[in-house]
Amino acid sequence: MTPTGAAPRGSAPVLELDRVTLEMGGRAILSDASLVVNQNEFIGVLGPNGAGKTTLMRAVLGLVPAASGAIRVLGETVERGNPSIGYMPQTRSALAGRRVRGRDFVAMAADGHRWGLPHHDAKARKEVDRVLELVGARELAMRPLSELSGGERQRLLLAQCLLGNPRLLLLDEPLISLDPHHQKNVVELVRRVQQELGITVLFSAHELNPLLHALDRVLYLGSGVAALGTVDEVITKPVLSRLYGSAIDVMRVNGRIFVMSGDVEVEKHDHEHEDDHGHDHGGGHAHGHDHGHTHSPAKTHGHTHDV
């Protein structure tokens, strides 16, 4: 099977899956999938509950081995601790009670150790200043995490992900527990930073609509299959019915898209029943260490594929 989507001339794809199968608990999460994600793309990663969005990100980090096939980041086989990857894990609830200042929280990750003492040398301070400025969090940096809103803490988490100038950001459900206003702000922030730095973002979410105006393409997972393409190519009745394994309708109303199973909006239904599935997502800045009217995307980068 040929990987989908061609890389821009003279540049290596940021992420490649070549006939990859991922398994979890004896179940195939992804089967024989091949795809290509290019430089400077904002990819929304969606799918029903348990489809494997987190597992895919952990595999790109080298934390979950592929049962077969190859995963490459910037042309190199994946491995743990890849400094080219910034990672925001899904489990972040403990941050709400921490009294540590925002700046110190970001600095804790400056050398790749999430919970060690922050460095105070000039080089580390300059790097922390750079990422705080990028996400517009200079004023937040002097306040403890416990006094910040969920959206404000997300700014600091994004700052952590940007330490060291990664080329690929993996953001696992950054909109969880945020109200629509803060969701909009987080998506706009990530899109601005992504375009300013020319980096690639994989942004997983339960619901398409908050991402609609930021997406270049969408990667929808389900039933062991991945469909990669523009919103208009992937978010269709035939494609989603195949991914969900049941009859799905797609409704477009007043600039929003609703994915329906009978009279149930399946994305919201999945959101209400989501859990961690037993995964240990970690916390803070990982950087690859152990420790989307009908949308018209800005770029198409090829066609939809079941991969």
C-alpha cells in the first residue's frame, strides 16, 4: 500500500506510517495503515471512543511498539526521547491544585525533566522567556497554577511543549474540560503558533467543530482503519459509517457539522463516556521523553484515503 499524501519537494515528511499495525490489549487499534503528514500541517485527530487516538500518539513517541510496519519522524525510525517532538498528554487534572508559579512550571521541563528543580542559568531563562512570549503567557508566568483558569494553564502546557524547538507537536485532547470560549482560544493559539513557527501539529479532539476553521486535514480513526484527507473528503456518510461500523449521517447546519447515529450526536455521546482506558499518560512536558458553512480547508495536501 502506498503512503498517502506527497511531501513538498525538497523536504522530508514530518510523520510517516508505513503499513503500521498497532495493538492494545490483544485488539488491533490500527491495521496495516500507511499515511504521510507533511511539514506545516494542522491535523485534527478524531474518532469514536477507544479508536486509538492516544495510542497512536504514544506510538509516535516510541512508547507503544508497532506490532508491524514502520513509523518515521523526519525520516528517522521512532524512538523514545526524540527532541523533535513536543507532547501534551491527556491527563492534566492534578495541575489545578499546584501552587508552583507558571514560570517555574515551564522551567521544570527546560532540560527534559518534568518534575525536577528548574534551572536558572541564562540559557534556560532565555528559552523559557521565548516560549512564554510565543504563547502570550508572560503575565501568567508569575501566578501559581492553582489561580489560573483551564485555558490559561493550557497556555503554559503549550509553552512547555515548545521548549527546544520541536518540529512536531502531539496534543492529546487539549480541549477537555474547557468551555466553548476557552476551546476557541486554545485552538486559535495553537494555530497561530503552528503557522508562526512552521511546525506540524496533530491535535486530537472528541468533536470536530471547535477545530473546523484551523484544520488543514483531518485524520479520523475507527474500526482499525484511518481516513486522512480534508474535512469535506473524510467527514462523509460513507467514510464515517465504515469507521464507526454502523450507519452514520453527517449534517451541516449553520457552519457546524454534526455526526449522527440515528438521533444521537455520536461525538458528544463518546465525550460523555470517555475514560483513560487504563493508559498512563504522564503529565507536563514530555517532548518525547520517557519520564475542523461546510468547511473549505486552507490546504488540501492530497485526497482522502482509507489507509
